[in-house]
Amino acid sequence: MTGLDRAAHLRGVTAASRRLRRSGLTIGIWFWAIYALYAVGITVGNAVAGNDLEISALDATLGAARWPMITLGVLASSAILTLHVAAGGSRRSLFEGVLRGAVVVGVLLGVVTTLALLGERLLSTSLGMTWRRLGALPFDSPAAVLGTAVAESLVLITYVLVGSCIGIGFTHSKVWGTLLMLPLAVPAVLVDLATRTGVVGTIANVELRPDLDHAEVPASEGLLTMLLGLGGAALAVVLAAVLLYTLLRTAPVRPR
């Protein structure tokens, strides 16, 4: 690759990454502003009513922050593919730009998620209520909190990349691209299972004690659980990135 080619490639990467970052942070700000009101309202409302919320209000929605990230991924890939290539960019620069943008957005919002959990725990305990996570990875020490920040970041990165895969899948097959959502969802399922969060992760860890009426999702414990969770989440990111790269290599510039 010549110097001019390298400069053009970097411009393409920067442009794609910048678009995703701006959109992702805008979505994140609106999402968390609304979600903060929800979490505080639920917590304070139950305290005033004399109820014990017990489980994190954020966890009770089974990882709602994931879904805006899928939408972001769809818009960040398929919606700009034609314009990106027409402007002189390549599929490779689009891939690298989306990946870099996903990492920045995922890390920032993953940290915000962790801070929100800490704030919710502080608010609940200050109001005399018990608080625990619905499954998830350990959250009982500074090291566990740091591990949770990494895990939440990996979750959001995975979902942005999965959304990108779905968007590119539709450029390949239009309506038939719906069928691609099943295999393309594998990284999302894997990251949920690894981190014990989200819809799949929560359902997979439900325990019947002793029957359906007393079902619960126990909190996880131990360093090994944390390491396995982070390892599985990292694997999900790699798998989602490989799928996106593979789809972009053959994606038509104009939808069929």
C-alpha cells in the first residue's frame, strides 16, 4: 500500500468511525437520561410505598441498553456503505471504522452502565432497601466492579457489531436477510451467556427453588466465574467482527 493509498484508507476509517461515535453517543445520552429517571423513580417509588425492590431496576429490564446498539450497528453499516464507497472508501476501511467506533462507544457506555449500577446500589441501600443484581457477574468488590465495566463494554461492542452484520445481511438478501438474523445472533447469544445478563443469559441461569413460583436467578461469585465470563464475552466480540468482515467483503454496493 502506497503512502497515498494509506492516507485514503485512514480517511475512510476515520470518517466511518466518527459517524458511528457521534450517533452512538447521541443515542447513549438520550437513552441514559431517560433510563436514569426510570431507575430513580422505580427505586424511590418503592421506598415511599414501603416495598423492598431487592433486584436492580436496571437488571430487571434484561439489558435494555443492548437494543439501541443493534439499531446503531444497522445504521452504521448498511446505511452508509454506498456513500462510503462512492466517496472513495473501501469495504476494509468501513469495517475498521465500524470496529473502532464500536469499541469507543461500547467502552464509554459500558463504564456508564457500571456507574449507573453503583449509583443505584448506593441509592437503594441509603433508603434502607436491599439490592442485588439479577444474575450477572460478581459485583461485590472493586476488582469485580472493574470486571463488570469490561464485561458491559464487551456486551455493547458485540451488539453494535451484530447490528452491523444484520444491516449488511439485508443488503445481500433484502427480505431473505431476515433468515440471516438467526446465525448472526450467535455472538449476541454467546455474550449474554458468558456475562449471565440480557434475556438469554438471565433465562439460562434461572433456578426453580423449589418450583416455578419461586424461580430466581442467583448472583454469581468467584474469580473464575468472572474470568470465564470475560473470556466468553471477548470471544463473542471476535466472532461478531469476523462475521462482519466476511459479509462486507462481498456486500453489493447497491442493494439487490
